[in-house]
Amino acid sequence: MIEEEPNIVTSGKSQRVIIDGYPFSIEIYRAETDQNWMLEVVDQDGTSHVWDDQFASDKEARDAAVQTIEEEGAIAFMRGDNVIRFPER
């Protein structure tokens, strides 16, 4: 028997922001069956940054994203020293 994938719920707190003149897409989502929210931030180059931590609320997740980008600065956040890029197709 094949298990169906759970539906993904996207938070209304997901948004696009501009910090230091650079656009970021803040994506907040969870599986329909989960209580905790996942956080992903995509920078202008399409590089995805996914938090290891999960959040009790979508507001907590959004606040963590904005705070991290502002503290690190957009350029430092996008530098990607620890990012492995997927090959382009």
C-alpha cells in the first residue's frame, strides 16, 4: 500500500521582503497533520535557506527569519559559505 503525502499548509505570514535593497521570499509551511511550522527563506539568487528548528507559530517563524536577515545583513546572509547548490538544469 502506498502512503499518500500529507497536504501542505502555507501560512498567510509567508511574504516577500526587501532588506538592505535585496528581495527575500519568506516561506512558512507545515504538513496538514503537524502542529509546528517550517521556515524557508529564498534569496534573490534562488538559494534556499531552511531552518533546522521548527516553530510553534507561524508568527515566530516569520519573526525569526526577519531578525536573522537583519542581524546578519542581507549580503552576509546570502553569502552561502555553507550552502551546496543544486545543479542547474
